[in-house]
Amino acid sequence: MILNKTQKSILFPWETALKSHISVDWRKNVLGKLKSDIVDFLNKAERVSLSNSNSWAVSDGMAAAVMIWPELITQSIETNVSPVFDGSARGSILVDYTNLTTREKNARIVQSFNTSAFQELVLEKFG
């Protein structure tokens, strides 16, 4: 993650990905049935992980999608976030949800995501 001083960073939290559930059934029987080199590769690469879950774990794809198509974001907040550089929380960020610090809002945190539109885009781009 990079916090940019010239524009707001878009953050896609793990919790948002978990709420944006895509079933393994859809992944296997809709996306997985497309005839394309990309889907053939994904089917081979994800074969084991898909057999051990009821949800398609595609958080990185969702995060990339909101960078390209921000209209997929259905709810977000803008606030200040700052990185933690030391201690046991090193590598995390502090989120000022209540604007207590009154610092400039430097991040847009995605709270919900249009999963159906994402699925349609995946079918269109991978098909």
C-alpha cells in the first residue's frame, strides 16, 4: 500500500472482500465454463483452493477492479489514515474514523462493492 500525498489512496480492506461473497458454484459453473485461455489457466491454478472452500477468494482482483472501475464502489468513507512504523502494530495503518485528528483526508476506504457488476466484468473480460 502506498499513501499518495497528491491524491487520495483507495483502500480495499479484507473485510470488504469477505462481505463481497462470490460462490464457488458461480466460479466453477459460470466463469469456469468459459472457453478461453485465461479461464483454462485459472481453472488449473485454482483447482485445489476451489475444492476446499465455498467462496471464491478473489480479493486482489476486486481491489484491482476498483482502481480501474471506481464505479464498482457502492459505499466508502474518506478519512485520514497514517502508517504505523514501529512497535507490535508495525506495518498497519491507523484510521481516523471520527476525524479526531482533523488531519487532511488522504484515503477512501471501500466499505461495500458491487459484486454483481464485478462478476459481469470478469465474464466480459475473460470470455
